[in-house]
Amino acid sequence: MNIKRDYYLNQLIAGKHNGLIKIITGLRRSGKSYLLFKLFTEHLIDSGVADDHIIRIDLEDRRNVALRDPDTLLAHIDSQMNDDDMYYILLDEVQHVAEFEDVLNSYLKIDNADVYVTGSNSKFLSKDIITEFRGRGDQIHVYPLSFAEYMSVDSRHPIEAWRDYYTYGGLPHVLTLETDKKKTEYLKSLYSTVYLRDIVERNRVKGVEELQELIQVIASAIGSPTNPNKLANTFKSLKNVSLSNKTIDTYLSYLCDSFMTERAIRYDIKGKKYIGTLSKYYFTDIGIRNAILDFRQQEENHIMENIIYNELRIRGFQVDVGVVEHRTSDKDGKTIRKQYEVDFVANQGSQRYYIQSAFIMSSAAKERQESASLLNIDDSFKKIIIVKDYIHPKRDENGIVTIGLIDFLLKPELLKW
């Protein structure tokens, strides 16, 4: 099964010969190796690069175990560079090499070496690798399949495919599995034996059961504002577990550093400042989120919100949770302050979109409710409501655009409509 991943491939192509190490990061099993060894390699060959000028080394392969020694790896690569033409050095799972940072730095000083690396253990899954190569690395962050990528190899109607996508997520291997049982088993195994283990081993977590409980709580509450203090109270009252807010804050940082989750910070739209009290946490792959909960909590409205967040991030937007305050007076002249939430404030350069995930607007009253926060924003950036219904885009007299979910996911240009 060949899945085009042009968004990431084009980033690699744009980074050719820029003098930096191209570092492919992202959640494990999201397709980093496929991107580098198949899609990018095919591009190089199609561009006229001779095969012997593409040095490909899979360091996870047992046959290459000797190359995990840094000096042996350097000697092996050097032995294949026999002229002054450009060589493309592609290293997969480079974390298997001791002192790999020194190996990569060695090729920054060679004019005809263009270096690309991926890694999937806890070292590479963290932000440490980007810090290590600050100013010398060019990061390409890979997400699981977007719905458009998913549909590129799925012949069903998008409405039918959506059900599988919001249940099993977008990890590429899931598409090769034929039954619900196999998909469920794969995702549950991947969570427990790969993702959870990486976090525990990297951070030497001793309270593994408490960490698992926290992950389940976060998975149950996607789209709900929370913070360590609130979560500590939840543990104390509902689970009869004493877990300090400091420990919870640390565990949450582990989840984000592993790329399993991302944090959306609350932003005061009128005050133009961040509010540090509450945040929302979204899962990078909704299939893993569902596996954590044993596929028991399938609230499509909350899952839809998570997938919209992921889609915006895949498209390169910085995404915050918006808060807008509205002040009115009661009949006695007393000021009444009311806060409205905007699900997403999506920023990219000079572009900004205010977006509500509304699922279903079945009545005029529901439409007024979903529009209320947007109507209280007094700037000129576009305001959008995304609904699950399969509808034609429409714009009301206030300039608010309503888009169907499938159109939003498959037609990026509609944001500018």
C-alpha cells in the first residue's frame, strides 16, 4: 500500500542542501521511516541522483549491528563517498548509535554531504534532539495520517470511512489490518508495549500505575479544560489516590514530550495574552486514545474536536483555546461578566481563524449558542463553525462560515472561502 505524504515530502525536498541536519520526529509508527527510505529515496532517484550516492542505513536491522559503533559508522559512510558530487546520507533509527550526536556533527562540515535522520526511541521522541542540534537541525514533524491521506487509499465514501477513522485513528499500519479485532489488538499492544514503556523507561517513572491512571483520565476528558490542581482533586475524590499537582504536571510534560499528546493553552482574545490557569490536552492519534480506554468511550463529538485540532496542527497552525469576555449590565446597573470559549484559535503567520467544533446544530437556539463566542470577537479574522453534517458551506449575515466536517478535512482551501 503506497500512501502519498506530500506535505512532509515537500518539506524534505525544500530542505535539500541547506547545510542542516534534517531531523524527522514524531510519534512512533507514524510513518517516518517510510517517508525517508521510500518516498524521499524515490524522489532523489527520479531527480537523477545515482543510487550509489544515496547512502541508506537502517540501524535497527540486526545485519547492521556493527555500524552502531560510531567510528565504524563513520568509516563505512566515508568509504562510500568516492567523489565530490553530493551524497545523501539517510540514517534510520540513529539512536542505536552511541554518541550519534558527534557522528552527525561530523558531516555538517562536509560540503557534499546532505544528512537526514529518523529515530523512534525515547531519546528521539523527546525534544532533546532538537535542543542538541539547535541552529544546526531542520525538524520535520510527522503526524499520523490525516483524513485526506487516509482517504487517498480508501475507496469508500468519506462518511463511511469516517467511522473507522475516528475509531482506529491514522497510524498507517492500521490500514493494512482487515478486521476490527486485529486493529483493536494492534493499537492496545502498541500503547502498552511501545508508547507507555518508552515514557516509563526514559523518565524512570516509579509510579507506573498512577501514570496509567492519569493517561486514562486525560483520554476520558479530551476537550475539557484542566490543570494539575484540578486533576489532583479528581484523583483524590474519585480514585482515592493521592497524587500531587507537581507530580501530575511532570507526568503531563512526559506525555507531551513523547508526542502522544499536545497541549492547547487558553488565550484571552480581547486581552491578547495567554491565561495559564487551564489547558486542553489532545491525543496525536485518536486510535491510541481509544485503545487506552479499551474502546469504551466513543463520544463522537469530543473525538471530532480532537481530530479537528490534529488537522489544524498537521496543516502547520499554532492552535490555542480562545477565551472571550463579554460585559453587560443587569437592570440595576450592576456589571455582569461572562466568558465564552472559542474551541480553537488557529494562527499561521499573518493568518488567524476562530473555529468552533459544533457537531450538530439541530435548532436555531443551538446555532445561536455556538455563534455566541464568535459574535463577541471584534476583530476581522474569519470565524468558522464546523459541523458533522454533510452540508454545503454557508455564510450568515454576520460573516460566520459553517462548514461540514468532511469538507473541512478534505478541502483545506475552504478555510479561505
